Amino acid sequence: MFQKLKELSQSKELIDEILKKLEENKTLISELNSFVSETKKDLGLIKKENSEFKKEFKENINSLEDIKKRLNDEIDNLRSLRISINQQLPKEIKQEIDKKLEEYTKELKVNNEKYTSSEERLSLTAKNLEQAKEQLYRLTEIISQIKSKDIEFSQSLQKIKSMENDKYELQKKVGILEKLVADRRRSK
């Protein structure tokens, strides 16, 4: 009889420990749900920024291509103008025009350097965009892993609920046994 009471006492301690762990797990689930919802919000913001960035990136590429085409056209025009001037004008005028052409050529070189630096920045931006895509992919993988862990936790939670029902039944039986022991002691 005392052995059964001892076993019931141990069962009660085990059940109390399980309940404590259940409360801890509930807190963890709550924190996990909060993290997942924040992550989803961040993911939405990243997607929005990514699409805006892509749009700006395409506009900048188109703009740079137009600038490059205009620069090349201007350079071609200057070359043809220089050739025609060399053939038609006297030396003094030619020298004056050469000075002006040299100034324009320097200006065009500066513009060409600006174009080249812009092209490098766009390349760097494209690289950063790829890195952002990779991070977004990793984040998506983490979220899917979290979902699988959540399913495992749900299964554990169901087992714990089943144990709680068993605990309740055992408590009822302990109560009945305590009454029987009390009745026997009174009858002796």
C-alpha cells in the first residue's frame, strides 16, 4: 500500500515537472510566433525595397546607355568636324579651333570617366542586390525550418495534454485511496 502511495507521489512530482516544462514551452512558442511575424514583416519590407531598387537600377542603366550613346555620337561628330576643318580652314583658325576641340575633348573625357565610375557603382549595386537575394533565400529557409519545428512541438504538446489527462485520473485515484486509508485508520 505504501509502495503505491510512494509511486503516486513520484508520479505527481513527474507530472508537476512536466507542467513546468509545458509552461516554459508555451513561452517559447509565444516568442517563436512573435519572431516569425516580425520576420514576415521584415521580409515584406525587403521585397518592397528590392523591387524599388530594381526599378531604379533599370532606370539608371537605361539612362547610362543613353548617355554613352550621346557621348559616342558627340565624339564621332567632333572627329568628323576636325577632319573637315583640317581640310578647309587656314592655320590660325585651325589653331583656335584645335584649342576649342581640345577643351571639348577634355570635357568629354571627364564625362566618360563619370560614366565609367557610374557603371562601376551600378556593378557594385548589382552585386549588393545579389547578396540581398541570397540573404532573403537563407531567411526563407530558416522560416521553413521553424515551421517544421513548430509541427514537432505541436506533437509534443499533444503528448503533454494526454499526460495531463492521465495525471488528472491519477489524482482522482489518489484522492480515493487517501479516503480509503483514512477510513481504515478510523475503523482500527
